[in-house]
Amino acid sequence: MNTDISRKKDEFETLLCFSKAIAAARHRSDLWEIVNEQLLENIGASYYTLCLINEDGVTHSPFLYSAEKKIRTITGENPVMHLQHPVHDGIFDKAIDREEPVVFDLRSLIRQKDVPAYVIHWYNSGVKEMMLIRVCNGKEPKGVLYLYALKAGVFTKRRFGFFTGIADQLGTGVSNILANEKIELQLEEIRQYKTQLEQENRYLKEERKKDRLPADKAIGRSAAIRNVYELVEKVAASDATVLILGETGTGKELIAHQIHDSSPRRDKLMIKVNCAAIPANLLESELFGHEKGSFTGALDKRIGKFELADNSTLFLDEIGELPPEMQAKLLRALQEKEIERIGGKGLIKVNVRIVAATNKNLEEEIVAGRFRSDLYYRLCVFPITLPPLRERREDIPALVSFFIEKYAVGSGRKITGIAPKALQKLKAYSWPGNIRELEHLIERTVLLTSTSIITEVSLPSKNKMLFSRPDAETQVRSLADVEREHILKMIRLSNGRISGAAGAAVKLQLPSTTLISKMQKLGIRKEHFIDSGKETG
């Protein structure tokens, strides 16, 4: 009798201490330590697994379990730890429907048909007896506590009240921890949203510092530029990817803004990345972001431009300067509509409309092996080519008036216009730098003019030497470039075949092994001569 009273007293004190420890637990690691360090020895169990019913209502998975180092056997890891199991597996369901614990002798249990894999594992690990206790949140069953003993007779019926008390305390602790995890997840989402807003705000401030022609005040009514405006109007309302082509200074960024500002995404900020202005080793982080500590110098988590542009437009300027390794990663992001931060553990879905721009001839870049053909076709869904200023000279007076007003106000000058002779001089100029060159010239002229009318403009004298493009006969090219282009031409003429009677090697009068070696040396890959989605025999 005294022994029974003493046992109940010990059990009561154990439950009291366990209850206090559970109340202080805030994380799974806290609960894991309490069960492993304070409880197992007091109840005579060697191992345990706490399984909870999943949201689907038909499977259960481990929430907490014994330290793995204790259960290394020839059978491998504990299958309960990493697998989902059916609620109705013949073992779990026998406990979830009972208020009292249920005890199994593993030697007898192992002989049953269709016994769960975890039962076989524990039997092979030396477990003799297993007890299952229902874990509830209030009166609602949430899961089952499995307790494993290496000898029989540990889980006696006279201690069922004690074991049930432990399970009740665990139910309270699990509910508290799950609620805390949900709160922490929500706080993390709030922190991420706050970080994104801060970055968007910083980005917006930087954009406001830059002057650009307003999208609602496009300058020019020439036939060439009206054709561009018509294309913008047709594509803006869609989510189609746009590739803006044209010489430097023709206003590609302005057209990108017009597309965005006329689209359903106009309420969000258009995000811009200049692919030529960012070092190659930082470009991936700029586009996709990184986690804290993912590389040297990553002191904080960074949200990339793709995430910033979610549900908005991402303008990829100077896309022709994108390094080859980043071309493949960009292609994947465009195809899958998902990204992964550097050092991240999961994929992030993004809804981004892409507008890209370049002053390069991307088809020539593909031939030269510097740009992927599959990425080109992914970007060139709706191309818009901007005319150079020399092909829309009738727009020069309106552009000059706009820039005079802009820079006169900015510099505090009272300049009202330009003399016809000076304007004629501007219209006769070739404008190799296009609208950007015109803008900078007017800005400089405004600063140098002391009268109310501009009567003289000083045009660059060495522009032909600076801006003229050498033709094919005078252009100096490396031997490697010439050889690469010639090999690619022969491969295309051979429909992608390298060897064989109709292969490029025969046309070049080279052994196929020598040609393959040259291709590797010159960086010629399959995507340089085979279109995406097209195979050759």
C-alpha cells in the first residue's frame, strides 16, 4: 500500500514538473529536450515517436521522435521519422479512437498480416513492448504518442492514468508550439513584405532621381514613331514578352515605361535591371536575390529584382550583355516562372512580365556564339524596333522645344526658343547618338546661352570617327571569330550534322574528331546551331 502511495506521489511530482516544463516550451527543440532528457527514463521507455494527423485527415507524420543516434541498426533509419503513414494502418487507428492507452507485444504483433513498416523496424531494433496513447487538444484527437520499451511489462495498466496525463500535457504543448510556429511564420512573412516595401521604396527614390520623358508626353508625330506607338498600344494590355531593339539613345527605356504604364500592371512599380552595369558575379543576386550568409559578403537577406517585380513588369536593359551562364538561368526563370535565391532552399513562384532591350544584333550574337538561340526566341515574342533619330528628323523641332523648356527651368534660364538657322543645323546633323545625344547637346547649349533665343549650337566635330560602324570589309576581326562563324555556317548548312557523308566535317575537309575539338575550343555548343524545340538527324 505504501509502495502504491509512493508511486502515485512520484507520478504526481513528475506530471507537475512536466507540466511546468511544457508550459515554458516555445519551440519543437524545447519539447524534444523535455521528452528526451526528462521524461523517457521516468516512464521506462527507451524510444518514442509523437505522430500527428496531417491536414488531409487520412495520413499521419512524425512531429517529434527519439534522437537518431540511438536507433542506428542494420535496417536503416526509423521509417516513422520520415514517412507518411495511413491513419487506418491497423495500429494508429486503434489508439486514436480510445481514451485509454493500448499496449502491444511486438513478438505477437509482428506475426500479423500487413503490419506497418515501423513495427518491423522497432522489432528488429530490439523493442519488446509498444504503447500508444491518444494526444488531444482539448477533446479533439490530434495524434498518437508511441512509447517503446526494450523489455516486456513496462507499460502496466495501473500506470495508464499517469501515461494519459503525460499525453494530455503533450497535447497542450504541441498546440502551443504549433500556434507559435504559425505566428512566427506570419511574422516572417511580414518581415519579408516589409523588406520588399523598403527595397521598392528605395528603388523608387532612385528612379525619381533619374530624368526621363514622361510616358504621357511622348515626343514625336513622324510616321516612323507613330508605328512604334501603334505596336505599343497593341501589346501593352497583354502579358506578352517584348524585345525592344534599336541603336543606343533611341529611347528604349521610355518605350518600356509606355508599355508598362499602359498595361494592367501599371499600379505597381516597373523594376529595371541594366545587365551591362552589374558585374557578372553579382548579377545572379541582383536578379534572384540571396539568403543571409549564402556567400562572402551576404550579411543580410536580399530580395532580387524578380521578386520585386512580382505582378509587375521587369525591364531587362542591355540584355545582349548578359553573361552566358546567366542566360541559362534567366531562360529557366522565364520558362518555369519561378526562381530560387542564392542559398535558398525552395523555389519561389513569380508572376513577372518581361520587357527586354538591346542595341545589339542578337542574331549576329547567336552566330558568334555569344547569345543563346533558345533565350532569343523566348524574348523575341513581340519585337519592337525603334527608328534612329536621323530617320525621323521631322520630330527634332518638338524634341528640341521639350529639352529647352526642361533644362531652362532646371538652370533658372529664361530661354523661349531656338533660331530657325540653328534648328536647321540640328535637322541636318546625322545624330549617331540619337535622342540622348540631342538631349545632352541642348542641355549644354542652354547653359552656354545668355540670350532668350538659342542662335548657335556647337555640334561635335569628331562624331564620325567616334560613332561610325565599320562595314564588313573594313572591320577588324580576330581569327577565332572568323573561324567560329565559318564553322557555324557549315554546321547550319549541314542541318546540324557534324560527322557522316552530309556532315560539316566533310564540307570543311576535316576529321570529325578535329572539328569537335575546334568547336569545344571556340565555345560552340548545340544551342548555337539548333533552334529551341527543333531536332536534327
